[in-house]
Amino acid sequence: MAKKNGAEKKYLKSGNFQDNFTPEQVEEKIRTVAHEIYLKKGCTPGHALEDWLMAEKAVQRELQVSGSR
């Protein structure tokens, strides 16, 4: 398992993320959700940042909920 640097540890703890998710795993989940949003919106180009930010929020909520169990 890759060792987390201080910034990554702070980020993970500040969002109530569980330690068993690496930053790479969180980013991959965000990427997947962003793509799903893009597809649901009819593959309309020009909204990549908006889709990514929506995906980040959704994944953060999902991980916070799972972290509070």
C-alpha cells in the first residue's frame, strides 16, 4: 500500500474519508461518476468541469456517509 503524505492524510481526514480509500481510488470514482453524468446529459460537450465538480460532491457525500457507519 502506498504511503500517504501529510497533505493526503489531512484531505482524507478533513472529509471524514475512510483510510481504506487511496486518493487514486477516490479520483477514479470521481472520474467514473463524472462520465456517468456526461452520459446522462446526452454527451453534450463543453461541461466537463461542471460534470467533474458535480461528481466530486457526489463522491464526497457517498464516502462521508460510508465513513460515518
